[in-house]
Amino acid sequence: MKLAELAKRLNSKNASGLGLPPLVLITDARRLPDPAGAAARLPRGSAVLLRDYDMAERAALARRLAEVARHRGLKLLIAGDARLAIRVGAAGIHLPEARAGEARRWRYRRQWLITVAAHSGQALRHAAMCGADAALLSPVFATASHPGMHGLGPDRFNMLAARAALPVYALGGINHGNAARLLSGRAAGIAGIAGIAAFAGQSWY
């Protein structure tokens, strides 16, 4: 099953009416050298999350992605930098797990989509308490983003997503070959799929 098809199916089942994108492309200068090009191939309604915290030309990339998002009907999220998000007119922000508490501040100040990174059930509970719209739970499978870290596996991921008090995105090592394993359980609570390398080719759509 193609990633776009599976993501849309999960989103329709678990996040209908919430305005959450089925697919979230995450930038990574090393593993996805042309994020704007990849973003331009996303289905309308998807999201692009600008991570690349240490990139020297991050603001320029944010402006470029904002332009692509406007033309393609995408949601642009800026990781960890609300000021940059405001400057480029982004649809929201993404917060690292350790900064989840900042979601409270922005929840009452702006009509933003706010996502938070999570790696455990405790982190999911904290993200929900802080008012995040959704959490990106990782890694589902082994991934280059977390070298040496074991993936949660589809069964544990499904269990954590089903128990979470907010919608959850599957992130980490997901590709068109293993994506269907997310349906091994009830797939409750899964709002969609986020990834990096999975969007580098054309096998996802």
C-alpha cells in the first residue's frame, strides 16, 4: 500500500474533521537534499515540517517552503522557532519533546497547528496536557535519525497511539514496504504518517 493512500485512510478514520494533514514531510539536509522539490510532489492538504535546526540558510529555506506551501495547498510547520514561523506566515510550529510545555503559550496566542515530538507514553500524555494538536511518535522502525535505537515496532506503536489523548503520527523508518504493518492492530489514534527518507523517491504516492 502506498504511503499517501495509507495516510489518507488513517487520517479519515482517526482525525476526521480535525484539520490535521495525513502526510507530514520532515526536512533533513543530509537525507532529503531537495525538500522544496519533495514538497511540491505532496498531495494537497499535506504538511511540511522544517526541522534542520542548525542550517545556516534556514530562514531562506523557510521562505521557499512557505511559497511552495501556498501554491500547493500545504501546511508549513516550523520546528522550534515561533518567530520564524510568524515571519513566513507558517501554519504552525513543531516542538521538541523537551519543549512541549511551550505549546500552552502559543495555543492561546495564535490559531496555529501545534505538534510535539514524543518517544514514549509519558511524552504523549505530557503533549496532550500541554495542549498540542498532535504528536509525532518515533521511532516506529529502526531509522538513521536515531542510530542504535530500537524501534517501537508496530504493535507497541499501535498500543501507545490508541491510549494517547491526542492524535498521533507514525514516524521513523516507515516506507512503502513496511507501512501496511501499521494496520496490524486497530490503528486507533493514528492521524497519519510523517517521514524524511520515505519522501525522497516516488514510491510513496
